[in-house]
Amino acid sequence: MKSVLGKTNAHYLTQVPEGTVPSRAVAYRRIRELDKGHYTFGAAKQRRSVAERPQGVMGRLRADRPGQYVVLDTTRLDVFAMEPVTGRWVNTELTIAKDLYSRCVLGLALRAVSTKAQDVASVLFQVVTPQQWGPTVDGTVTAPYVGVPDNLITMTTGALPDTIVVDHGKVYLSGHTKAVCHRLGINIQPAIPHKPTDKPTMERFFRTLRQQLLEHLPAYKGPDVYSRGKDVEAEAFYYVPELEAIIREWVGIYHHTPHQGLCDPRLLEVDLSPAEMFARGVAVAGVLRLPASQDLRMEFLDVAWRTIQHYGVEIDGRRYDGPGLNLHRGVRSRHGGAHPGRWPIMVDRDDVRTVFFQDPDTKSWHDLVWEHAPGLDAPFSEEAAAYTRRLSLKEDRHVDPGAALADLLQRYSTGAVTDRREKNLARRLATQLTHEPGVGASMLETASIPGVVDLLAHLDRRRSRPQVSDDLDVFERYYAEHPDSVGLEVFDE
């Protein structure tokens, strides 16, 4: 301001030599009046936001009931998390799905390094399934849920949002996200690029999260370098799953906190909480119900269109097989369109040990196991599988996936990894482990999202179902049960 005032006074005296410049107090008061709302002397981020503000009358996206608009956004948290393998800090990104009408959080995912399309699909899956955001009261979840009543436990369903509002990030406009929304009939409404005013509720929520929770945690680094303390990385001791559990507990408190932006026109002086606003919206308008199905999770997985060969199916160089393919080997699919003659195979990009195939006749789902899955005892992501494949091609030898990733973590813990992609893979892999490497632990302990959905129990129930058998294997079963019997002969009638 002093520099601008000096140049302005000099220019004025050049034009009017006999003029009198204002006093210092008056000059600063005038310049502050002219600068109001423009942030000329503030942060450049604020000036860019003001410059990109819509001109004229500003509209507002209004929701009339819960589930009409669900806003999704991702932000990097202002607090460090820790890797359980190396004990070093790692940056995390938080993805939130929020109901615009009630301001209730319907789903969240915390990921190390960066967010992927599979994480967005996981958040959408949480939107349509019941979640636990805080402690239970007498065994009852106190968080708002837009699905069926709590007494229907056997067949859980959820509410289907009409429209999701997203930005132009690749994870939100990816083929995976678009396919999930297309299968469920959800509209996608992208916000205007570089205009945070299109999603003000999310920006305000992230600010509330930072001021009420994150800045009170160890290893808080602040929103910028000017707010960062000294050696805050050394204070990080929360693992990524633990940090996500803390955020979920805080969301349970947030749902029952009065919100200044939530009010009833007939009760102007009463600030409602998101849970109260949600209850009022459901009482007035209700919600859209999603048909109950134990196979709802399959709708949120990625689709790989493949042909079924005699050895099974091949996806990104990995071969999968299972008894569920016996009746369809070498058979051309009835699907047309962009993938004529191919079969849809549902793939979980976070764990590629098993893919899923739906029989078109019985509509039942079957597990197809990767040929190298028996050597793995923890979730194995697609990125990790691609890394082991690159390593095998580079060293010209067959690589065991589990041994390759163990070697990667060992080299990363000693600082021997220099490649950026390998570093990111090692960080994501390290944050998925919640126990000491090498120590036996259950599969539930190795899950990277505690308390969200018990997918492992869901898979155990699926594996307990009888698989489809084929009469072509009758000779093998007979010889296995009667090893000393004479050979069988087949005669044509």
C-alpha cells in the first residue's frame, strides 16, 4: 500500500504541481475503501477467485429434499499421517459426498498420496448404504441414513441420489464413475471450472473440519507454508485408517451441531442441525429407495469386457478362472454395442486377486480367482500388479507378486527407492497395512477402510455358496474317488 500511495502522490503532483496530497491516515482509509472485495494486497488465490466470480445476478442451486443433489469434492488434508512400515509421514486426500439439502455427510474416503476413480466409486457406494459416523446408542446408529429403516437388516438398501455435483477432476469424469452413474440412473452435473462458488457448501465444510478438528491434532501443518510450524512431520503418529476413524467420529458430532445455513422460513431464529434438517426433509418429501440386493456392491466396480477362453479370462495380463465359466467357455456373448460378443467382468481395482462374473441365465455371481492369488494374503491393487509385471519384464524372470511387493517395501524403508511412481506405490501399500509386516493377521485387520462396509464378510458368504459344476468333469471326479478302478469307455448311441 505504501508503494502504491507513493506512486499515486507522485503522479498527482506531476499533473497538479500546486496540489496538496492527502494525509497518511486519509490516504490509507481511501485505499482500503477502494480495495474492499478485491483483495489487491492479499493472497493471489483470493484475487483469482474474485476475478472468476460470475458477473451479474448470482444464482443458487437449491435442493427441495434429501438426496436430490449430492455434492462430491476432494481436498488434501492439512495434517500429516504416518506409514506403519517406515514410520514416516505421508500426505492424504479426503473425498466427501454431502447432501446439499441437509448438509449431511453421506460418504467419505481417506487415501494416501492421491485419490483414484475406485475411491470415488467407494464413496458413492457408501451413499446408498448405511454408515456409522459416531458411537452407537443402545446398539442403534445415531447417524442419519437415507435408506430403509434400521429394523431391516438382512437386505440393506439405500437412497438413490438424483444428481451428483462434481468438478472437472479426472477421477470424477472417468469412465468408471460415469459407468456407475449410468447403471444406477444418476445424473452428473459438472461445476464451472475454477469457480469455487459453484460448491460453497464443500469449501465451508472443509474449513469447519480444519478449524474444529484438524488443527487440534498432532502434525497439523496449516493451510499454507506461513501457518506451518517447525518439524511438524516428526509429530505424525496417526496411521491413515486411524485418521479416517477420527474424522468419522467427528462427522457424527457435526451431524448434531446447529448449522447457521440451515433454517426453516417459519422458524427464522432457530438454527437446525444437519440431522434435524434431514429428518424434516424425509418427513415432508421422503427419499427414493434403491431395490434391496446383496449384490449391490457389484454395480460400483469397474467393468472389463473380455472373451471367455478355454483357460478363463485375461485382464491386463492376469488370467482368471473359476467353475462359473464352465458353461460359457468359447461362447460368444449376446451383448452388442461398443463391445459386441464380449462378456462383462467386474473388477475391484483395489484388490485384483478376484474378479466377478454374472451368469446371464441364473443371474448369480461367481468368483474368478487370479492364478497367482494363492501366494497373496492381503489385498493386492491393480497398481501393485502392474508394478510386479514391469519388474518381471525388466529383470526377464518370473516374479512372485507377494515377494516383489515385500522387496519394494524393504527397499523403500531403507531409502533405496528413487523412482517417483515406485515411491507413490510404496506409500499407498504401506498405508494399507495395519499390523507389523510378517506378523500373522486376519484379512479384516489388513483392510484399509475400517468400519465402512464389511466387504470381506460379504465375500466369505459368497464363497460359501455352491459353485456351478459341469458334467464335463465327471471323469476326473470318478478317477479321483476310485483310483484303483479300470478305465471308463464312452459309446455313442
